[in-house]
Amino acid sequence: RCGTVGATYMEQENDWDRDLLLDPAWEKQQRKTFTAWCNSHLRKAGTQIENIEQDFRDGLKLMLLLEVISGERLPKPERGKMRVHKINNVNKALDFIASKGVKLVSIGAEEIVDGNAKMTLGMIWTIILRFAIQDISVEETSAKEGLLLWCQRKTAPYKNVNVQNFHISWKDGLAFNALIHRHRPDLIDYDSLRKDDPVTNLNNAFEVAEKHLDIPKMLDAEDIVGTARPDEKAIMTYVSSFYHAFSGAQKAETAANRICKVLAVNQENEQMMEDYEKLASDLLEWIRRTIPWLENRTQEKTVNDMQAKQEDFRDYRCVHKPPKVQEKCQLEISFNTLQTKLRLSNRPAFMPSEGRMMSDINGAWHTLEGAEKGYEEWILSEIRRLERLEHLAEKFHQKAAIHESWTDGKEAMLTQKDYATSTLSEVKALLRKHEAFESDLAAHQDRVEQIAAIAQELNELDYYDSASVNARCQKICDQWDVLGALTLSRKESLERTEKQLESIDELYLEYAKRAAPFNNWMEGAMEDLQDMFIVHNIEEIQGLITAHEQFKSTLPEANKEREAIQSIQAEVQKIAQSNGIKLSGANPYTSITPESIDNKWEKAMAMVPLRDSALQDELNKQNSNDTLRAKFATQANAVGAYIQEKMEEIGRISIEMNGTLEDQLTHLKEYQQSIMSYMPEINKLEGFHQHIQEALIFDNQYTSYTMEHLRVGWEQLLTTIARTINEVENQILTRDAKGISQEQLYEYRASFNHFDKVRGPNWADEFKACLISLGYDGDGEFARIMGIVDPNGTGAVTFQAFIDFMSTETTDTDTADQVIASFKILAADKNYITADELRRELPPDQAEYCIARMAPYTGPDAIPGALDYMSFSTALYGESDL
């Protein structure tokens, strides 16, 4: 009797069937099979047996067999040839078998030493059961059932094969061939085998197994075919050799699959890293090229030139920048997704190359937006400055032209010697005329000062044509000095002559004195009526209209003064006629004639309605501008309220998410589409803003919103919804990768949201309450968790850190040790692996990926071409510097 401990089948085998062992056919099969099985192990020690009951009698080869199959050392055998020495050696072997949990019944050392064939075969079968079959387990079955289930699974796809036992099912040889073909299809042409030729089938399987699988031939085909029911123990022993031969391949396949999975994750992560680096480089390069353009403050000469720059800037904001905003948002989403995937696969966090961190991109973007703001403000200030300059320049040239027209011929007049041959009355008249000219000259002093002041202001405002303005102003000033000197000189000459001349017509003099200021008043009035103006709101134009109305109210008094002056000339004619005096030409005291006064008066009166019309047109323009302000304000207020409302809704949605994560993601994307459908309203507002800028409107009392404020708000809204969507996508990644159930995720989110809403001065206590609600307790446990979710002690615990911690607590992931163990299987337990082994066990692309990255192995057992898979595996998880 023999028996084992543990397996059901082993217990059944405790009752050794004495009658069956006496069957000559079965005993022959067992002798042959057991002998081949023993020799397959003994040859590793350089020996073998010929006769199974004779060669084990001294116990030496029996002890050696047990050492080979167990890998353990037995007590030192006794070398004597006496019967007692042999019995002692066999007992050592039997004691070792018993130490492995096998209960031997009725098998004693004496029977083995005496060469009892039945007991010897029973003992060998016990060894085979314990060391070759007992540990076979498939789906929690053991021993015989496990081995049978393995055979059924492996041969299921093959026609004419139906393994139900370890005797009849193997007689036609197809099952043996199917096992080989399933694992090594290159060795067997299964379709060529015929069920009605069992001898050929069996010989084919046994020869292929011996030649290519190192499984010795344990039975003859004729033994099996010629027996009604082949010996079950012999077949099981033979089949177990196939199991052990192919189990290494299964382990290699499992190891290869694990490595492929790890490498696929790494390759995908590296591609995402490359994509991030490229997108970051492109975006930073665009920012680098754009900022100098925005910082360029090259001044233009005209308003039109600056408005062209303004149009270029508007095109940049509406056409060129929006895609970059999307790229920046996508870059941030890609970065967050990559970091999530790295955390989920136990990889080290991704550190972009220097200068391409998200903080670098955000910093560059902040600099870009600062440059944009400064550039837009500069354009508007330049347009105002140039508009002011053009207005001043035109006013300067208008006043200069009037003054130059007035001074034309004045030098010739002041240098003539007409008084030398004039009568006394004529000299007196010349003197009075000169006095009138001095009065006129003094009146023009203000205009010269105005011209000089305008020229000075143009210089201070950096007018591009200041040189010509300065030259003209200097010429006027120089001429003015000359006129002053000539006036003084002529006055002195006339005063010297006055002593010789006494007659003067007081009436002419009075006319001249009153006509000159009135004439200057009319010239000033016409100048004011033609004066250019620039206003920016209704109040300013209404002020000009009020001033114009006040001017018109003075016209009746001015007309009375004109009539009074004209009456003086009429009185002169009356006196001359009544006294028979012949007048000698024009008034000697002035060149201002009654006709010129009337002509200027008519011109001034004609200018009044023109001025009325111009002011009314400007009033209409300002009313139109006010309408533009109101339209922009109405749209801006609506857009601002919409953005604020949607930002608040997103905040609520992120806290009150219901349904599955996929439902939440779908809802968020629909919500994102709803927000994007509002884009026409933003474009409409941009159109109103363009009209505002084209109309040179710089203020708006109807709204507190600016276009820049709303643009930033809109971009923040789009970015916030995109980030919220990305957070849900990362939660899905976390759930799927970590194996977190939907119910667990709901529980984690509900607990975290409660903590997040009440976060305040006592946030640590609130978070502790959150953990207690999930089953954690104790200050020590709380301190441990805080060290994980907030390692830097910032006081901020993100949901991602919280969910990473919870998933780590409840799930397992692949580790560097697991990957090393997988490689060790592929390397046949060596400390290194070769390129050929990698190419044989892994898909081509992943094999080459490993070969390109594995360092040469430098251990003492290294061979040429050996690769270090251990340092490669730890590097995948950031545990080395490789």
C-alpha cells in the first residue's frame, strides 16, 4: 500500500490494487513508464537504471533520485554492501518521502531491498504522485482532476479528440499529438493524422516529444494499442511530463503578456510626453514671436496709420489668438491626463524639459496678455495724440495763413516816404492812420502769441512735421519783430512831421478809431465761426452750441455799432457837401472802408448758419455715438451676466454631479456645446466694440464692463468647463485603471464634497470627519493619511489626491518587482536576458523597444550581448537613474 496527504485522488490511491498489478500488460507498461520517468531525472546526475526493482535495492540511486526531483540534500548514504547498509539507505529515502506529507502503508525497506516488484512500483508511483502530479492545479482542482482538466482545455479545439480519462481516451494517439500541436504547432502536422492509424499517431507523438521536448519515450505504441485498457498510472505519468514541459511556456507567455502591457503603457506615455513637448514648444515659440510685435511702440505720423495698426491688433485678437487659447487649454488638459495616467500606472510624474513647464507657459501667457493690454492702451493714446496733433497743426496753419495775409504789404507800407510831400492835413491823417495801424498791430499780438503757443504744443507732442511748423512760426515771429521796429520808426518820422502839419479831420479820425476795433472784432468773429472743433461727448458739443448762441445774442449790438460807424462816414459826406469841400480820396487815417465793413459783416452773417449746421451735425454725431454706447452697454451687460451665471452653474455642477461618470461627462459636453452656442453673442459684442473704436469713443457711462474684461471672462468660462470635463475623464481613467466601483466613487465624491463645502478655519477637523465617514479612525491613522494626500503641508487636499489615496488603499497595480519576475521567467531564471530571447518572446516593436533601452549586463555571469532587465524594470517606475 502507498498513500499521499492532501489530494482526494491521492487518498483514493492509498488502496493499492494488488490484482491490477498482477496484470502482466499493465505491469509491463508501469515498468517501462516508471523506468523512463526515473531516468529522465537521474540523467541529470549522470546515471540511470536498467531494472527498476533491482537497481533501487541498495537505496543509493533511490536517494539520488529524490535529491534530483526535490532539489534537497538527503542524509549521507552508507556505502557498505551488507544488507543492513542497504536497508538503512532505503529507510532514509522512505523517511524523506514521509517528511513531504506522504503516508506510506505496507511499504517497508526490506521489500525494496529484496527486489519486490509490486512494492517497488508502488513506491515509485507514490513518488510520481507527490513530486510530479500533486501540485498540478487548474481552477482550484488538484492532482488527477487538475491534470485531466488541463488536458481537456488544451485539446478542446481538435477534432476526434475527447479526453475523459487517462486510459481509453489516449489509445488512438491523437490526444498526445494535440497536446504537442497546441503548444508547438511547428512540430506536428495534425491535419495529416488519421484516427484509424493509432500506432503511427502514438509513435509520431512519442518521437517528437523525445527529440524536441526532452520527454523520454516511456511507452511503446504497441503496448498501448494492444491493451484493451491502458494502465492509468503509466498514462498519467507520461501526460504529467507533457504538462511540466509546457508549463514553462505558459509561464513565459504570462510573463510576456505582463511585460507587453507595461511596455505599451510606457510607449503611450512617451508619445503623450513627445506631443506635450511639441505643443508646448510651438505655443511658446508663437508667444515669443508675438510679444515683440505687441511691445513695438514705433510711432506713426497720421491717425489713419495708427488706425491701420488698430485693425491689425483687432484681427490678432479675433482671428489669431483664439486658436492659441484653445491650444493652451488642450495643453493643460493633456498635461493633467498624462500625470493621471502616470500615477495610475505607478510611473514617476512627468517633468517637461526646462522652460516648458505649465508654470512657464502660464508665465509666458501672462506676459503676452500684459503686452496686449499695454499695446491696446498705447494705440488708443496714440490715436488721441495724433488726432490732437492734426487738429493743432491745421489750426496753426489756418491762423498762420490769416496772419500772413494780414501782414502782406505791411513792410512796404511802413517804409514808404509819402509824408514827405503831403500837406499838413495829409500828414496828420498819415499819423492818425499810423496810430490806427498800431492799434491794429497790438490787436494782432494775441494772434501771434497764439500761433507761437500752438507751435510750442506741437513740439511738446512730438509732431512729425515740427520742423516746417517751427520754420513758419520763426518766420512769422521774425517778421513781427521787423514790423514792430518799422512801426516805431514810421511813428517817429510822422511825429516829427506833425509839428509842421496841423490840419486833421477829427471825423475821419473818429471813424478810423471805431472802425479798426470793429473790423478786428469782425475778423475775430469770422475766425471763431471758422474755428475747427473736436469733442468726445454730448456735453462738450452742447457747450459749444451754448457759446454760439451767446455769440448770436451779441449780433444786434454789433450791428448798431456798424451802423454808427457807417453814420460817421455819412456825416463826412454831408459836411463836405454842405461846405463845398472836395474830398481828396479815401480816409487818410485808415484803410478800412465802409464797403469793406459791410462786406465783412455780410460774410460773417453768412457764416452763422454754416456754424449752426456744423454744430448740429456734430450734435447728431455725438447722439449717434451715445446710441453706440447704449447698444454696446446693453450687449455687454447681458454677456457679463451670462458669463457670471454660467461660472456659478459650473461651480454647482462640479459639486452636485449625479449619475454615472459617463452620464456626467455627456451632460458636461452638452453643457459645453450650449455655452459654445452663445458664441454669436460674443461676436455680436465684438462688432459693437469695433464700431465704438471706429467712432473713436473712449468712455461709456452705461456699463462697467470693458471688452477686455469680457474677453478674459469668456476665455475663463471656456477653460473652466474644459477643465471640469477633463476632471471627469480623469476620474473615469482612475476608476477603470484602479478598479473602483461606481458606488465607491459616489461615496468618495459625496464625502469629499461635504468636506470641500464647509472648508474653513477648522478644515482639518472637517477632513478628519470625512475620513471617519469612510471607515478610518484614530489620530495616528489620520496623520498617516494627511502625509499622503498633503505631503507638503499646504492645507489644500485636491479630489485627485484624495481619490488616488482611496484607490491605492483598495486596489493593486503592477510593480517593478512583478515586471522583474516576468522578465526572469523569459530569461529562464538568469540574471540577464539576450536580444534573441526578447525577440522570441515579445512582439517585434516591444522587443526592439526593450533592446534599445536596456543597459548591458555586467554581472559576474555575463555573456556577450547580455542585457540588464532588472535596472530597466526599476527605471520604468522611477526607482533608478537609468
